[in-house]
Amino acid sequence: KKKVAGTFPNSEPEVAGTFLDLTLRPIGIFKSEQIEPYQAGKQPDDLGLPGQIHLNSGDNLELALQDINGCSHLWIIFGFHFNQNWKPLVQPPRSQKKIGVFATRAPYRPNPLGLSLVPLMSVDHLTLHVGANDILNGSPVYDIKPYHPEFDSVQNAHIHWLENSKLPQHQITFSPFAESQLEFLSKYHLKEIRPFITRQLEFDPTNKNKKRVTKGPHFWTLCYRTWRIDFTMSEDIIAILSIRSGYAEKELFDIEDKYSDKDIHRAFVKEFS
């Protein structure tokens, strides 16, 4: 027997038969404005940004795409290229305890393979344009399969630990001032801030172990890279008050620009100060 690639060190499959190492070769790469892990959702949702699958040339993939335009949704099998290690227990955003990784969609898997359902928007030769998704820029794509509405929808399906989660879901509201700030930032290609806020705060919003939040005398603050989002809480409503720069005034005019974003911050401060 040969050890299956990507499994546990010093272990052999306890199954009859011969197992050969499996080498996966990407058929393409995923392109998106979702670059960092915190920019993409934990699951595909309407908050995700669109993306493109750029397939390899020279592999007859043009023929493999025949008739795919008639598929409304696709299953994408891709690689979690940010993850080098796996965890047997993980803590999903909606759970207060750790869950076995095989009972979750967490990326920390023995073999770093992801599965995502995306809407197909259009096909341009070897480029597939897809809608909202949870796949990061640069992810290797290994396979594409159609969503089959007759067989992929299962009645009475359930996940027990998720159904018994005690974390309530909060409604997220944005003040008119915060809305104007988000609109301004979207012009600078910072469209991911709104979905980031929603995903971070809709469940367990003040858990400091899971997210960068601090409590002030009058409101809470959520950190997103070099930005700060101020919000208040009631029983089931999170009210986003405003967004502000995380740079002090003196820092904005320092020559050093580690994150290459001070020009945006200066324009933002000028617009909303």
C-alpha cells in the first residue's frame, strides 16, 4: 500500500485494496477582489463579491465547457491555498464550542479542498464569470460540476449542532452617515467593508476572541484593517453609526505607508471631517 497524499503522517488507510497517491493539477485559477481570508464569507451568500474562473489554455477545456451556459449554478472544487495545516476541531462563527472539522465547512482540513456553489453569470471563451462567492483570489480550481436541481436539493436535511446553536442573529442597520461613507469607499474599490461588517456582527458581535472589537464608553468599535467601525447594540439590532480612519492625524502625513492606503484615508478624512 502507498500512503494517500495529504493524509496523516505515519498512517496507512485501514481499507482493503491498493491506494495510490493522488496528484491534483489545477485546471485554472480563481480571480476576485476577495484577497484576504477575512474578505470572503464563511459560506457563499449574497454579500460576496463576483469573481472569474480563468481556465488553462491548451488542454481542450473549450470542449469541456460545451453546454455549460445552460447551467445556472456550478459546484467549484478548489484549493484552500492559504492553509498549510489542518485542525481536527474548529470553532465556527455560529457555535460556542468546538466542532469536529468534518461536521463543518471550515478550511482547516486534512486535504485542503474547498467546495462552493456559485451562480454562473456568463462564459467568455476560457473565462467563467460567476456571482457572489466565498472563494479567495488566487485559489487553484480543480474541477467544475453543475448544480443538479433534481438531486442536489435534499428534503429534511439538517445539521444538529447548527440547529441547536444558542447564538441569536442580529439585524444590521446602517445610519445615513455610514451609508454615505460606504458609498464613498466603494469608489476606491473598498466594496468588501459592508459584507465584512455584516458577517462579523450578525452573530456573537462582541466576542473579542473571534474578532477585533473593543468597547468604549458610548459605543463598540470593530476593526477592519486600518479602518474603524463604530456601532451600538440593542437586544437584536446592531446600529452602525460611522466609519473612521484608524490612523492618527500625524500618522496620515508620515512618509511611511505600510499598507499603501494613506491616500484613500486622507481623501476620506477630508470628505467627512
